[in-house]
Amino acid sequence: MEKKSFFKTKEGGLTIAFVVILIAFVLILTGLKMQGDGMCAAGFVLIAAAMLYSPLKVYVFDRIRKR
């Protein structure tokens, strides 16, 4: 049985998504303090992408890979 690295497992992917959400939250707060709409928008996009990672992986990418 081959040994996978932590970040190639399901738990590792979700950990990376959580860290991206934390970074995006700091980015949004910084954008609000500096009144930068672009920073807030970038943070929102990062949060949306991190939240959609798991459903897209399970329902789209894994099903394509099984074919």
C-alpha cells in the first residue's frame, strides 16, 4: 500500500481550504480598513472558491476521473 502525503488526502485538501478561508478573511478585513473594494472582492472570491472545493471535487472531478 502506497503512502500518500497529508495534503493529497481528503483531510489535507479540506485543511488547505480552511487556511485559504482564513487568509481571505484577513484580506477582507484589511480591504475594509483601507477602503479597498478590490481587496474585498478578491477575499470574497477566495472564500467562495475554498467553500466550493469539496463539492466540486466530489461531484465533478472524482466522477470524471472514474470514467
